[in-house]
Amino acid sequence: VVIAGGLNPPSTPFSATEEYNGAGWSNGGALNTSRRDATLFGTQTSAIAAGGGTPTYTNSSESYDGSTWTAKPNINTTRSLAGSAGASNTSGIMFGGWLSPGLSNATEEWDGSSWTTVNAMNTARHNVEGVGIETAALAFGGSDPAQSKHTEEYDGTNWTTVNDMPTGVGELSG
């Protein structure tokens, strides 16, 4: 497990990376751009961090190899609190999020070298949770602006609305 960025009191974004190996936490390499509310997907040795706040919104993205973060091309829609799905730093998807001001339904795919804007989600929302991979993802919950029940499936091309969750839930952790 890898986590990166966050917020130090009172409200300063930071660049720390923490890795969990099943038994304990250790420090990893620092992000190049300190940020909070970024999208993060992948593994401890192959991850992407994109967007977030610095405290203003950023469109920067970075790739992690287990020890070092490397700057990558910027995302197309600058935002924070977006959902994501992906198994490595060579393939993933970022969706939804918070714009300044308002909600986003933008979707972007990462192919290991660039971000491509693709078909948007059906419902704009932020703090949306995601699971899966770039060609088979599920987005659920979040805020639109109230806590959302919405669930959508992505097949690599289009989002399809499927059965709602029983209860609206925002700021999920998955």
C-alpha cells in the first residue's frame, strides 16, 4: 500500500509518501509537488498521483517507482477529490472531482505516457470512490453535492448507470 500527500495542520499541503508492507509503515520518496486531495492509483512500486490542491488546484501528475516520484504530463482537467481506478503507473483512469467552483464529470485515461480525455461520467460528483482497471471500472458514492447513491460502470469507452447504493455515502475509502 502507498499513500502520498495530504494536509498538515493548520492547512498546509505536504509531500510525504508512506508505504505499508503488511507489518508496518515506512517513509517513501517525497512527491515533487506537495498536495492534498490528489487522485492516487496503482501499487507501492508502480503508482500515479494526479491533481489535488497545492493549496490552489494543480493539474500536475507524477509516477512512483517504489522510491522516487517523477513528473509526468499534466491532466487535462485541473481538479481535486477525483475518483480513480488502475493497477499500475502505466494504465489507469481518473474521473469526477471538484473544480473551482463546482463538480466535474470529466474522465481521463492514463496510458503510461499521456492523459486522454474520454467520455464523461453521467453524474458529476467529487469524493467518488473507484475500483477496477482502465477498461473495467466502477465509480460509486461521493457527493453531488449531497451524499450520492449513484453507481456507474466504465467499459473502457462509456459509463453506464447501474443500481444505486442503498444509502448515499460521501468521502468513501476503498
